[in-house]
Amino acid sequence: MTAGAQPLTLDCAALGCGLPAEVLPLDEVRVLLLKRQTGWVTNAVWQELVRRAHAEPEPWTTVDAAMMMPGLKHIGGNLGSRFPGDRNDPDSAILEGFLQALDIADTRARKVYGQLYWAAFRRGHEVCNSERRRAMTRSELTNVADRRSAEGHPDLVLAGAMLSGVVTPQQADLVSEVLLDHDNRTTAAKRHGMSRYQVASELTTASRHLADYLLGGPLRPAA
């Protein structure tokens, strides 16, 4: 953000937002914003940051993410204790929520900073809630599998489910790697050429189908 021969700056005098009336490096602007509680000051700066990101996505999209990083880290800290899985997942979702909101933000909005912040928070919150539901499903699935342990090794049970069409081969691989062998979901995603969210979706579907299979309920075809 401030590296190189020509660090990025903001002309705070032109903004007329209550910051020192001079051209300041962005890292200094960020420090000043953290110290000041006046909402209109923050909003004036962020209106300009959003305008620049829309006009010149690079480097300004990356710069805006760096400027918002204290807020994003605060969100991650608040949500981290609620998240039962890989901590990289909510952090990535929080950043994704911010970037999506940045892309469509209205530079004339009176509270553009708040819109960006809460978009990031909502995305992180959604991922936390989703992962908590998946964790409950995995716990139920593990309990059922333990009760059926006499039928064979979990991988054999999983293979039987795959042959019965309950889960797809890819879903079976993911269940074996992530749920049975406790592999990192991010690593599994890279191995299969998928995003973390695609892996999460496949695991959710597979867990539900396997729960029905192990409980002897109505079988749903793998999808």
C-alpha cells in the first residue's frame, strides 16, 4: 500500500473530511481513521476509496481490502469462537463478502463504510452458521457409524454406500478424506480442483444421504 517509490496517497484537503489538510500516505490515513469516531470522516474517505476501486480495480480493490483489514480482523475475532472448522474458511468468507459489496457499493451512500463492514460480517456469520449445522450432521453421522461398526470398517461401509448409489465417488472420497481421516478441507479442495465451498456443499449432501443409509431410512439418489 505504501511500498515503492510512489506510495499511494489520499488528498485529505480535497476531501474536506476533517483529516489533516494535506496529502497523506494511506497507512497514515488508516491509523487516523482508527483513532477518530466521527462517522462522516470515515464515510468521506471510504466514498473516495470505493470510487477509486470502481475506476481502477487494481491496485485499488487490493488497497481497499488492506484499508478495511482492521475491521475484517475484528469480525473474524468475533466469529472465530463460533466456528468449529478450519479458521481459514470464515476469514475467506468475510473477505469475499467485503469484496462483493465493494463491487456494487454506491459511492454516494451516506454510510458506505457501514455497508461494506456489515456485508463482510453477514457473509462470515452465514458461513459460521452453515458450518455449525454441518458439524452437527457429522456428529450425528459419527454416532450412527459407531453403532453400525460391527458391519465393518467405516471405509467399507462408505464403499457400500457408494455402490448403492447413495453417494457419488467424489463425495465418497471427500467423506473419507475430511470426515474420516480428518484431512484439512482446504487441502481436500485443492486436491480435487474444487473451491472450499463446493467441498462443503458436497459434504453436506453426502452426510445427509449417508445418515439415511445408515439409519435404514429412505434412500435418496446421489447428486
